[in-house]
Amino acid sequence: MTHVAFFGDGERPFALPLNETRQLERATGHGIGRLCKIVFAREFAIADLTETIRWALIGGGASPKEAADLIAAYADNRPIAELLTVVVPILESAFFGDTQADPANDETANG
């Protein structure tokens, strides 16, 4: 699933398809289930956050260089809470599916 959010200087797609999820697991040393658990419980390392953003940018279509440049420009030296607000919806989307419901497709909204 793809999650679109503002990061840095604009809206960006973030996704963790299987290949990028495997790379994220290697980069953080955690399986995706464990990574979700420690992030949601706020027991993470900074690298857990920045690597999640980086690999999700790549999964969303950014080149590895572009993703690294975006991390250097907009994640390094930012408050941890800002990074967390980017990472949590990325992991929710990867783990639970589309969390950004389209009201046009929501039958309860129309009836």
C-alpha cells in the first residue's frame, strides 16, 4: 500500500513493498513486525525512523540517491516527534493496508 504525505518540500509517496521491507529489516536489524511494535510503543532508535522513511521513499518511487538526499535535508537534525509523525502512517499502511480511506467510496458517508 502507498501512503502519501508531506515530507520536506512537498507531497511524496511512501510505500514498503516486499523488497523494500526486506531492505528495511536488514538496515534496522528488526523484522517488520518487531519494527512496528517498537515504533508504536515508542521504543525505537533514530535509525529505525530514518531508515523507514528512506526505504519507504524508495518504495514510493524515489531513487536511492534522492531518498538519501531527502533524509539528509529533511530528517537529520529534526525533532524526533516530526520523524515519528511521518513513520507511523507509513508502517500502518504497510502493516494494516490503506489507512487513508476515500470518503467517496465510504458507503456510510453517502447514506
